[in-house]
Amino acid sequence: RLIYEDSQGQFWFGTRSGYLYRYDQSLKVVHTLKIKDDIPICMIEDRKKRLWLGVRKKGLMISTNNGKSFSQVDLGETVNSVYDLLIDRKNRLWAASFQKGFFVADLNATNLKFEHIPFEIINHNYIRVIHQDHTGLIWAGTNEGILVFNPDDLLKDHRHFINFRFDLRDPNSLSNNEVKAICEDSKGNLWFG
């Protein structure tokens, strides 16, 4: 599930067996790491060259040594799976969990502290994918459709979002509530899968 290209042009691949492989630009394996008792799901690199790794059982991990090792991040409460990661325009890290909503930290802060953003409707807390569009809005694919919000507004009020769902009476609605992929094309159109 994990495929990521870092700022040095190296490729990272995560496997179901818990391995994390790093390839150079010629696609030669340069590093292999076993994530003990876990499965790597997603990765993102911040401005300080730290690698953040979402995993299936331990939530979120971080590497400050170019991926040679990862340590678990304290999100303030127990989180099993982090399915996607996003660093927004204001350099905040959004960890999309698959049970507990979002966990957000300001990467500009000296001491990182994650804020938990749960949703009242339980299926909104099962977030599979997150994307910030060209206007700054964040779109999240959940088990109950798509959530869209201005990140500043959601941080002030956790109920400040719009939910797009499948509606049998509306042929222009989503065809299914379970959204696993979001992509924005060069014209600013969003595609959901």
C-alpha cells in the first residue's frame, strides 16, 4: 500500500509483511527495514527532513535519521491505524486514523503536541485518505462519504465540515460512501475512488 518518493528522489515501498524498502533513483535497494509487529501504510516527509510513517497497529511513527529507524509517536491516546498523512499549507501534520478521526500537530512548534479531532458520526472517524486542494480546502475520504472543510475552521470547531454521501435520489451524488482515493487533476477537478 505504501509508495512514496522523498525529497532526495528516493522511493519507499511498504509491504504487508512489515518491510520498508528504500530504492535510489536507479531503482537499486539501498535500505531495508522491518517494522516490528506492524505494517507500513503511508509516509510523508516534513521540511526538517523527518519521515513520518503511518502504520496499521501503532498509529504513527517518526524517523529523524533518514529512515534507518522509526520510533512511535505519542498522539495523546491509543490509535491503531493511520491510513494517510498530509502536511497542509500552514505546515501542520494531519494524521488520518482509521477509527479515531484526525490527529493534528503544528510542525512549526518547538514541542509537538497532537490535537485530536473526533467526529460525532462514528463512520466519519474511519478516514482512509486526505487531500488538500488548490484552494486550501481539505477533503477526506471516509466510510461515510467525503468530508470537506477549511482546516482553520475545523480546528476552531470540530463540527465545521460538509459531508457528501451517496443519495439514491441524486444521480450526481457519490456512487458509494466508501472513499479510498482522492486525486486532483491539472484543471483543479477532484476525482474520488
